[in-house]
Amino acid sequence: MPVQKPSLPKGTRDFGPLQMAKRNFILDTIKDTFRLFGFQQLETPTMENLSTLTGKYGDEGDQLLFKILNSGDFLKNVKEEDYRSGASAVLPLVAGKGLRYDLTVPFARYVVMNRNEITFPFKRFQIQPVWRADRPQRGRYREFYQCDADVVGTDSLTCELEILLMIKRVFAKLGLKDYDIKINNRKILTGISEVIGESGREGELCVAIDKLDKIGWEKVQEELSQRNFSASSISKLSPVINLSQGNKSKLEFLKSFLKDSEIGLKGIAELEEVFSLLSRYGENESNIDFDVVLARGLSYYTGAIFEVKVNNVSIGSVSGGGRYDNLTGMFGLEGVSGVGFSFGVDRIYDVMEELELFPDHQAENTKVLITYFDQEGFEYGLGILGKLRQAGISSELYPEQAKIKKQFTYADKKQIPFVMVLGDNEIKEGKVGLKNLQTGNQEMMDVAESIEVLR
């Protein structure tokens, strides 16, 4: 039998120990923040019934679902006429489940199934991989992690405030300083479309202005004309596109611009309330930018919308989300309002690599390696190993008798900072030789003393 060359499925990757140390640094910071704010962790199964997933992400999303073949003889229910009818007739007969596409639909299903046990408002976070049968390219994978936090069952704008605070805390802990949390309100966009004379067309308006930072205002105007927006509507929109002063003056301008739109003014009032809560909390508006043309493509946001961009790096947005009115309506439970957002962990990782912000991850490495010359040294070392681990010190005993140089090389390659040398003298006196591999300094000392040094 020929030797098979190992490979990975396209669009997936391994994370080695160094990458995992860096990923855990990001994930632990995020989890720590979520818990501090009263969010509880949830996990849902890797696979969901296809009936749960289908029709929730639009036609394109349905194409990108990974389906799972039924176990056993998956063709047993397929008849010849089914084959002739094509893939859509065969699929339900051979596959009843699929890999989850995001964390939002499984969350909605969970809320509906457990609505009698859940305490509302329900604050949950979820960090798990999702799968999409997309064409893999740089920064786009078929398996990737999502990291979501949502509050459902309340309209309170305190939730929007807390999202801003959580983003600020996570970025401060990760050492990211130059970033913008762009915030807007869907109601403001609805108001703008009313005031420029294109009432009810905010969806199309959003799709076009969402491309503003990619293609520029000239091209967006062309796209709006192609979508049959009138020349006068487009010129009325112009002053909004070019707003560049601070949050306060943008809000003042829009109060007069939207004076004839009730829903637009409601959006302004909601945003002002969020800024007022921020100041009463004792936090300032640094890194928070009211972006009047932030549209976020998703159609289900109804209130606040967020997007976070790190400046001067090659990567797009690293976090986003918003307020929605009807998360669970797809499963028959109407009127559950909520607000949620997610951190793009893979993108944050790439940003931190680009800016060289990761700390030295020796903390996750073994702290000390016990080395020895013979069987007696091995047995003496085994007793010391137990004491080190009881003291919470990450430690290893070289597993087999080998030349001392080989043992030291092992420590070097694993970036272990300390080595304990157990020779005849150390064993006789019940002590250890502790060598710091960075300074080259070696001292003989009691086991208890070595524990203090290593701590």
C-alpha cells in the first residue's frame, strides 16, 4: 500500500503551540471581559438540523451550508426518479443535518427551546468554530471561530453602552490604541431616506453607501443613479456624506436635517442617550466615532449599529454588531428584542501580528526542566518534580537517560528558561543546582529556595 502524503482540507488550518498561546491570550482577554460584565457562556452543537439552518441566510447562505450525509446507507431512501429530479430532490433524502454557519441562528433556537428556564434579560457569550463552503482566499477560511455576545429580552440602551465599554476594555488589555468604534443607528438611515425623498428605500440606500470607503462618493452617486435615485435626492444626500466634525456637532446638524422625520429624530435621541450614559458611567468618547453613513449590510438591524476598525493596518473591520427587534421570530417566538456584536478573533490576531503587540509567551511554556546523569538522579528528580507541580510551577523531568547536552538542547528548543541539574553533590546534600539559561548563572540551593526563585 503506497504511503499517503498527509494534507488538510482546503480552507482549514492547524494552530501550533505558539499560535495557540497567542490565540488564548486574545480569547482569555475577551472571556474575562464578558464575565466581568455579567455574560454567561453558552455552547451549541457543531451540527444542527438542516431545517434549523435552511432559509435563514438567504439563497447564497443556503449554498454555503456544509451538509452532513446520513449515517449508514445514506442512499437507501433514494429512488431512480429522485435522481432524475436533480440535487434538490435528493438532498433531503440523504442529509438531515448540517454544520452550523454562524452562532446567531443556533442562539435563537436555544432561546426559543429554553424560554421557560432562561432569566431575561439573557446575557450570553459564545466562542466556537463555524463552517462555510466558501471559496478559500487570504483571510477567508471554511472553518473559523466566531466570538459573539448578545443580550436579549430588553430594549434598554444600557446594553449598547456596555458593548462600547467591552470593546474599549478588550482593546486596552490587548494594547490596541489606534482604532475607531464607528456607531450609527438604523433609524437615522431610514430618516435620511425619508428626508431626501426616497422613503422606504433605505435598504438600497444602505447597500450603496456601505461601499463609500471602498469606492468613494463619485462611484456611489453613479450606483444610486443606476438604482433610479433622483438627481435631487442624491444632491440632498451630499452634505450628510461630507460630515466630518465631532460627534456632538454631527448630532446637532442631523437634528435640523432630519427635523421632518419622526423616526430619524428617534434614532438621534437613542444615540444621544448612549453618549449620555457613557459620560455618566465615567468613560469618555475617545475612539468612538458617530459615522452617519455606517450602514452594515445586514438587513435585520433595527437600532444601533457598530463596526470597529483598527487604523493603519491592512485589515478591514475587526468587530461589529447591532440592535435587532426580532431575533427569535424565525422560530415562532415574536418580539424578542436584543443587541449583539462579535469580535473577529482571526482578524484581531492578524492585526496584533502586524503591529507586533503579542507579549513574550514564555508564561505558557514549561518554566523549568529537571536534568540528571543516572538512574539515581532520575529517581531523586521525580520527587522534586512532584513538589514543583504542587507549588504550581510548570515543570518537566527529562523522560529518559541521555547525555546532559541533549537535555539542555531540549530545554533550549522549547524556550524553557530554567534548568535544574541533579549531580552526585546535589543528591548527597539534598539540594538542586538551578541554572538560569538566559544569564548562564547557576547556584546550588534547597528545593524550597528554588521554588521561591522560580515563582
